[in-house]
Amino acid sequence: MSVVENLEPKQLWKHFDEIRKIPRCSKHEEKIRQYLLDFARKQGLKLKTDKPGNIVISKPASPGMEGKPIVILQSHMDMVCEKNSDVDHDFTKDTIKLKLEGDILTADGTTLGADNGIGIAITMAILEDKALKHGPLEALFTVDEETGLTGAFALKSDMLTGKIMLNIDSEDFGVLTVGCAGGGDSKITLPIKKQSTDRNTDSILIKITGLRGGHSGIDINEQRANAIKILARLLWITSQKHDFRLSDIKGGDKHNAIPRESYAKVSISSINKNNFIADLKAEEKDIFEEVKPIDPNFRMEIEDIEKIASAIDKKSQLKLINLLHGLPHGVDKMSYDIPNLVETSTNLATVVLEGNNVQVGMSSRSSIMAALQDLRNRIRAIAKLSGAKVSEKTPYPGWKPNLKSNLLAHSKKTFKEIYGKEPEVEAIHAGLECGIIGEKFPGMDMISIGPTIKYPHSPEEQVQVSTVRKFYEYVLKILENV
């Protein structure tokens, strides 16, 4: 029996239980997309699809409510697929294993997929319940939100008719989100040369593990440790005293997740090996003292490996280590206008050695486009100093708050009527599809809401079960009275 089988509302959790069995990593939404298409056809609801894979399911108004405006319920099909390295899980076929502890639902060593699986499940429950009172609905399910907002970017004007939208992709119940940051990725390519390693060398693996990681927008203000930056620091500090050769390096996996793990393979002379390891451990101790308040499980693991035949040459290695140590990560600026809101940040997200190039991925965000571009320009300048090339994706727009929104006023009023208190209204540093959708459909009145989901994009992801029921009731009341 599933741990969510007896949770309320039953129809909502029934759908979430099915969704967690369906592979849906970003860019691989084929099965969840088919699940939604089959559902719509079974319910006899109208369908629209487009070439990228977005789906719009339309549900007619309840009897007597035909004159109400169309409301769009919007969520995304994909999830961030992250797992701990010691967990045996294949996201292309394995069911996500759930753990329910009191009011908290998590997964077993993997991301839970509540972002945005809960949003999909809520929408499906609304679409199939014929007893609900609401005006006409359009349910928009987009593809590839997590790795580039691809589905939202590809939307055409004929996909949507409504001008009121509830984005169900926020993660704090009782908070109405009315603005978000824009962002853009930078890909750094550093050419390297290789050479044979000396005979009298030993090879070791240096591994950084135990970090919390998290969402590169929502959690960036917490200053969680970055596994790539820690590894770069260890390599930089020891390179000042030791002549070692780096043969492989890898860290991070997703552009929008703070790297939790990284590793490097190194060859060092047998005579100097012990001193080298001692210096690594000394620096590890200093780093742990710095990060333990936020990342108490950080650890460095060192193990002997089979002798490596070739490695990066000295000149290339110097450029690489300086590049990784010098690149920025974390909060760049806080907002002058909104207390405690991050204005601009960047995530040193990935590093991998591929053939004769090292690829480094950076993901930057800002609520001010000029500040975003300035940060990306600084990343480009640092990369050029190392002799690297930089390619940039087109940035996605932010979402400017509209505090005079009719939908916002109605949603605030509804929340107070149900719960006897005012909801919070805020902008967030994460990216939401609202910015793109608002740009493509001028005049769209939008808010973003959701239940309480913590630590998305990491294996710590969890949802507070009691807020899911409350949130569902809240959405139903908004739809009834809009």
C-alpha cells in the first residue's frame, strides 16, 4: 500500500501516486505527456498540443457559471532528477520511493518530484471532479521548465484563450508570488592538453560529498556550500606547494541545482603523496569550520586508484584551477527595494572533462536585466583571461510585480476569508514561467501559488502534506469566486 493512499484529498494524492511512477526528467517527458493525453481523452475534455509537447486541456464551466472568465491553471511536466551517489536509482525507469514521516513527505535518497508533480496532481483532480463550481478552465502543462523553460518559450498565441492565470509552481503556502527573476546560462569551454604521467607517481581520487545542494535560486541566499568551489579551493591551495597532475574532474549535474558532489583524479609522486594528502586534510578542516553551520555533513574522501597513464599538462592545469577558483558563485547583490530579496546571483553549476576540453556551466539570475548581463560579462571576462571560450543562451525575462492586479486582490481577499489573516505577497529570486507567458500574452493577470515544498532540486526535497489539502481548498475557492 502506498504511503499516500489514505491522504486527503484522495483524488489529488491518487494522481500524485501515479505521477511518481512515471519517468519525467527534463527533456524526457514523453510518458508523463502520454499520461495526461490519455487522461484528457478518458474524461472527454478538449485538447490542444504543439510541436514542443505542451498540452492545454479545456474544461467547460459548471452549470450556471458559463459567464465567468476563463482561468488558466499552469504547471510543468518535468522534474529535476537528482540522487545521492550511494543510492541505486534509475530515473528512466524506477519508481520514486516515498517516505511519510508525520506531516512530511520525502523520497528515499532522490528528488521527490513535488516540484511540479503536486501542481499536476491538483490540476488533474480539478479537471476530473464534475461536482466543483467554476467558470471555464484551461489547464496548461508545459515541457522542459527546469532546464531552459523551453515549453514556455515555444508557446504560440493560439494555445491559450484566457487572460487570468494561476501558476501552481510556488513552494510556500500562504505566500502569493507576484514577480520573479530572469536568468541566463553561460557555457565555458577551456581547451586543455595532455601528457604522460611520470613512472614514479601514485594516483588518488579526491571526492567531495555530503553537501545539501538545493535550488540555485530559492536556496542561494542560504550560502550553502558548492562542491565544485570546494574542490577548486583544495586544488588551488595544494598546487602552491605540490607538483601534481590532474587527470579528470567532474562536479554538479543540473544548471539550476547547487552542486552537492564533485571529484578529481590526481597523480603525484610517491615521495610527496603523504604530504600532499596531509595538506588536503588541513584545508578540508578549515573549510569544514566555515561551512558546518549550513553543511554539517560535508566531507572529503581520498582513496587510492589504479595508476593513471596520462593527465592534463602543467600549463592547462594552471589555467583550469585558476578559472574554477576565480569564477563567482552565490549572491552577487541584494535588492535595494525589497527586504531580504536576492537581486542578482550566479551558480557555478557543472564542470566536466570531455576529450580535450573542460566544460564549465554557469547559471545566473537577476530581477534586473542590466545587472544580469553585467554579471554574465564578468564571467566572460574571467573565462577569457584563462583562454576559454564562452557561449551564452538567450536570457529569459523576469516577471515584474503588478500590485494592482485584480487576481491578486481577489486571491488576498479569498485567503483572508478562509484563514482569517492576510497572505504574504512577495517576489522570488527563482525563475518562473510567468515572465515568459506574460511577455507572450500581453495583459495576462497572474499570480503564482503552491503548497509548502522545501529543498527542491535536491534529494532533501519534501512537501508538507497538510498544506497540500489547504492549498487545494484555496484554489477551489479562488476558481468559484473569481
